[in-house]
Amino acid sequence: MMLEPSIDKLLQHVDSKYSLVVLEAKRAHELRDGERPTMEFKSVKRTLQALEEIAAGTVTIHPSPDAKRETLKEKRELERLQQKMAEKLIREQIAKEEAEEEAKQKGNRAAKAAAAAAE
């Protein structure tokens, strides 16, 4: 049985077998925890999916752990701000719809009052 992707192809993207194993394990954990995939997979197992990404060159070992933490922190902050903006837009849409409904009801009451006055 041949492992796909091959170890030779995988080692073109990392410095050593140790680095390969560490990167594969970390990426598999990220995928399990809900991180977005960088490509479509042939495999269903997270570990093999991580290897597919490494072979494709879509994930790499970050040269500085501190820089990676900062990058992740910025990414989470961006996601938080996007969520906050989406919630604000939803609240604005709800307020707009409520105002339109209230105006419509006032218009109906005014029309009824005018009809009653005409009688």
C-alpha cells in the first residue's frame, strides 16, 4: 500500500521528518477544532487531510511562534469585528422593518379615522 501523498513529496515542503510530523499533528488538530480547510480533500481523516494540505503547499510551519500567535490573535479580532458588524446590520434591519410596520399601522389608523369622519 502506497501512502498518498508520498513522503518524498511531503519532505519537499518541510526541513525534516520531525517537522513534518509536528506540522501534520498541529494542522490535524486545527482542522478538528473547526479551522477552515485550504482545499478540497480526497481523505476523510483529519491527519490525511493535513498531509494533503502540506503536500499542496497550502500550510507551512510558521517561522516564529510569537508571530503566529499574533497572527491568530489578529484573525480572531477580525472575526469578532465582522460578527459585531453583522449583528449591527441585523439590528438596523429589524429597526427599519419595525419603523415601516409602525408607519403602515399609523396610515391604516388615519385612513380609518378619515373614513369614520366622512360618515
